[in-house]
Amino acid sequence: MRIRLDIAYDGTHFRGWAKQPTLRTVQGTLEAALARIVGPSSDAVAGPQLTVAGRTDAGVHATGQVAHVDLDEQQWGRVASRNGRAAVDPAGSLAGRINGVLGQYPDVTVTRTSLAPEGFDARFSAVWRRYRYRLADARAGYDPLLRHDTTTIRGALDDQAMDAAACTLIGLHDFAAYCKAREEATTIRTLLDYRWTRDASGVLVAEVKADAFCHSMVRALVGACAAVGEGRLAVEDLTALRDELTRTSAFKVLAARGLTLTEVGYPADALLSARAEQTRNRRDLDG
């Protein structure tokens, strides 16, 4: 039985999503909570294991993360019955049970659980991910209540130049210059949307949407635009740097604290399997 989990977390005190020995991670925390409810698999070798839409780095937050877990017959039986009685909407009630284990004020919560439709894969069925980055400059000022989800930078930034620069990067490209290299991992991505605005308090907010992101890509993209906003780079420099296909020291990769995964998009249920198969194929610039 495959269960979809919708998840939110404050990443400040996590060492990222992926489970690591001796380190506190989002995956490790959630799997431990799940294990207390569903127990080990029938072969008694492993507990529940989550597959996530997008692994986030240390310090990155989420309001719209998605994962799935596969439960065997015995594990599902523990979910479907409580105190010897059949549970009403067992898949839907699992979120409350997980949150009960996590405690009253956890820094991670499961906002919803549901039976996954046939063919659903949290990672490979996704068609896009959306991130938000919050950046406070001299115009916005420093608010200590926002220090966990907003990066502060000295000086005033030209938000119009930043937005213009962001627009030049949209499309299907090799983003090697904006990614931290990983062996045999493609850096070809389709950047679907990238824009900068100021909210009512003056904080600069980036909305970045792509079919997928490679390692540190969003923080590099916002760092490049911040350099444009400071006047250290010109608007047209960002595409020139991208086309060089190599990492550069022309801008800084900004801090993780300002970054939040806000939404993951999926196709209609009938297209989930086909999308998962397509995603598993290695990308090239022809799509």
C-alpha cells in the first residue's frame, strides 16, 4: 500500500532531508515516528522508508514537500486498525498519528496523508517544483523574528534589475554553472519561472519554478541575481556565465535559511506512470 505524505518543516536544526548516521535529518525523524506506528516490514529487516519529491539541504525549509512510503500487509494492518477496531479513513488519519508521535511543537509536521493513486511516485512523477527565497536588504531592514527564513544582505538592491536578470535564464538549458557538480548527474533543467518582487514589508521575494533542480541550483540563481542587484554583475552577464557551463566565483551562493520548498506539481492520475518513466530517462537539450 503506497501512502502519500504532504510535509512542512523548519529546516534550521536539521542536517537536510536525507537520513544520515548520527545526524538529525527530516527523513530520519519522520521514519522514526512512522516506525513507532507501523512497525518493521514483514521480513523484520527494515522500517518504513520514505521517497521524497526533492531532497533539501541543511537549513532549507518546506511548506509543500511531498513523499511516499510503501507499507506491506502487516504494516498496513496496523494502520487500518486501532485498539482492535477498524479505523475510519486509515490513510487520512495517519497524519494525525505521526504528528502525535512528533509532539506538540515539532519543527516538522505531516500536513496530510492519503492513499497514493496508481503509478504515483513522489520523486519521479513530479512535473515541477516551486521554491521561494526571501532576501532582506537595507530597504527592508532586519527583523529578528524572520531570521530563520530570511537572508539579510548589506546595502540596497535594485529589484527591477534582479527581476530582469532572472527572466533571461528561463527555458531549457544546461545549468552546470549554477549547480554543484555530482558525478554522472545531469545539469540540464527547464527553468519554468523565475521572478523577483518585494512584499509589503520590503523584503525581496524570489519565486523559482523548474521541472527539477540540481544541487544548490536555487541558491546559486538567487546569488547571481543579488550580484546584479548590487551592481557587481550586469543583467546580460547571467546568461553568459550560464553558457560557459563551469562554476564561477563571480557571485556567492546565498545562505540556505532564505529558501523554502513551497509546492510540487503532479500530472493527472492517468499520466503518473508515464511521467515517472520519462523522468528516469537522462535529459539532453532536446528535452
